[in-house]
Amino acid sequence: MTLTLTLTIPAPAQFINLNQRMHWAPKAELTRKWRHAAHVAAREAGLPTGLERIRIEAHIHKTTNRDYDAHNLMPTLKAIVDGLVDYGLTVDDTNRHVIG
């Protein structure tokens, strides 16, 4: 059985971009905000917990008409996935549990 869930996470802070070359402290604060926002959004949406395998598809909606490289936002997505694991959507974010 395939279950499709949609979760919208309003941006709690600026996106974390691979090109930023930030000091670790401000980057850690942004990561904490995104991770927490994902956890809260999952809880408020009532997502299930304890799923054995999941596939995550992310769509980024930025409020700009400028071109950007979506793959540079991977640190943001990593924080979101970690927040979903914190919530309990799945037990870990290794490739045994997250297939895409």
C-alpha cells in the first residue's frame, strides 16, 4: 500500500544554502529553526509515526522571480528530514528508511 502525505512547512528563517559559507553558530541556529519547524508541522498535521520506509519529495517555493539552484538548498532539506525523524515519522534517516 502506498500512502501519500503532503506537509507544508512555512519558512521559519532564511534558507540554508551550500554557497553561504556561514560561521557554524548562525548556521546551527538556522538548522535548529528549520528542524523544529518540520517537527511542529508534522505534529500539527497529525502525520503517522513509526513508518518503516519513506520517500520524501520536496518542492521549494521561494518568493523571488530570480533563478536559483534548488540543490544548493540541501542543508535546509537535511534539517527538515531530521525534524521529521525527531517527530517519529520514521526511526532514522539512513537509506534503510528514507529511499529518496
